[in-house]
Amino acid sequence: MNRITIPDGYRPPLNTFDTQLAIEFIKHNFQVELTHALNLRRVSAPLFVRRESGLNDNLNGVERPVSFDVPAVGGEGEVVHSLAKWKRLALKRYDFHEGRGLYTDMNAIRRDEELDNIHSIYVDQWDWEKIIRREDRTLEYLKRTAQEIVHCVVDVSDRLRREFPSIHVKLKRKMACVTTQELEDMYPDFPDSKDREDAFLREHGTALIMQIGDKLRSGKPHDGRAPDYDDWQLNGDILFWNDVLGRAFEISSMGIRVDAQSLDRQLTLAGCDDRRQLPFHRMLLNDELPLTIGGGIGQSRLCMLMMGNAHIGEVQSSIWDEQTSRVCAENGILLL
């Protein structure tokens, strides 16, 4: 069921014209900051991949990719959900070396997404991936990389406020780090993981929530993660407290990627052993791909957070159900 919330007294921070200027400012400046911070280079990326390649991101395993037949190549194509696997293969094919990485503008369609203030069927994000050493496969390396991304976010946010004085969003630079099991132990009366995130972010402002995908002591995972890109022991989400919506607000999912051993374990735990025969997975299990860290950073999410918007439709053009369109119109919110 689709849901929408209008915060009490909400008014869009900018008019439509200035909103477009601010979106351009954020996207241009953030990708410049990110490339310098993580030593990345921009590459071109696919909108779709062959179904049989195994390169599409399966997300939580239940989302249906948009697929279509391609008579000219005699096969099926799938619009990507994300480029989590494709990027790692690209690093090998494009001859990147240790310590360097790539980023790309990724556009996707997630047809089964439930619509609310922060979810749309259209996804736009910066997908990035970087080659690392085996000794970098640690939580400390993950934390350092996440903090670099947070610095980029806060730097651009501070400059945006100077450029557009009617924007008053101030983001916290210091990032708290917590594992999903620690979070469950902190808030035993909150069975829902999103409630635990809200409680932690309300206190800390900015956080990296780590180790997502495996089951917790309660018997349930904090959240779903596909078994074949992030190492569940070495991944995390970057979240900020969103004052406008009064909730924790995820802007990035990232992680140190699986090696052969963690992929072998996670495929079995997830009941996905059938994927072992796919080309990408065979390469991983045979140690034919570089060790990497990577993630996705939501472009519309970031614009929404920095500008102080209440609905993602204020910063991206998509399609919406009748209720969302009506409620937004009644409250002076223009959906692009």
C-alpha cells in the first residue's frame, strides 16, 4: 500500500526554478567531491543487461526486473536494479588498478516499489566501486571510507546553504558506527529495525549501520541483502537524521564486496546455490575478479535531504498514484 505523510506546516524551501538550480548545484559539486575523496573516474554504464548474465542486482530477491525480448540478439534484456555486480566486472575489463575506482550515473526502474515520501519506481544514484587490497577487508576500512563520503555530503550541504539562504538544513559531520546486532541489543523493545534506526539517528544525527543481511540473535535479519555482492560482515548503510520528516534517512548502501569464501557461505545461507553456475558467480568463486569496495548513493535522496524537501517527487520526475498526486497538490507540493 502506498503511503504519504505531509509534515505539519511544511512549505517547499525553494520555488520550482530555484529547485532546479539547487539540484544542478548538488549533483555537480557532490560528484566532484566524491571522485577526489575516493580516487574515482567516471565511466559509461548500461541501462540493461542480459538476463542470463547474472549481473543484475537481485535486491531482496522478490523484486521483478523490467524485462523485454531483444530479437536482434536472440535473448532477453533486463533493466538494471543497480550496478553492484557490473561495476566489479568493469574494473577488471577496464584495467583499473589497486587504489583506484570508478563511478557512474545509474538509472533504474523498480516496478514493485511501494511509493511513499522517499520511494519512487525511478531510481537515480551514483554507483561507485574501487579496487582494494585483501588486508583492507576490515570494518575499519569500511568506516574510514564511509566517513569520507559523509565529509563530501556535509561539505556540499554547507556550500548549498550559502548559495541558497532559504535552505536551513544542517547535517552532522561526526558519524556514529553501530552494528545491527548492537542496535538490536540497544533497543530490545523495538522489534522493527526501522524504529531502532530512528531511535539511534535521533540521538546521533549521522550513522553507519553495519553488518546487514545475516540473521540476528532474534532470528531475523535487520534488512534484506542479496548474497552475491556485499560481504554481510563488512557492509553498511549511511543514514542522516531528517528533521523535515522526523526520521532516519538512508542515503547510501555500501560495503566491502564478497570474496570467494564469503560468497560461498552466503549463497548457501540464502538458498541461492543455483547462482553458482552463472558466469559472474563462477568468476568470483574462482578468484578471477578484483577485491573491491563499493556502493550506491541516491541522487534524488541526497537532493531531498540537503534541500529539506518532504517528498522525493519534488526533486525527480516519476509517476505517482492518484492519492499521492492529490494530497501533494492540496498541500502546495509540486511533483515534477
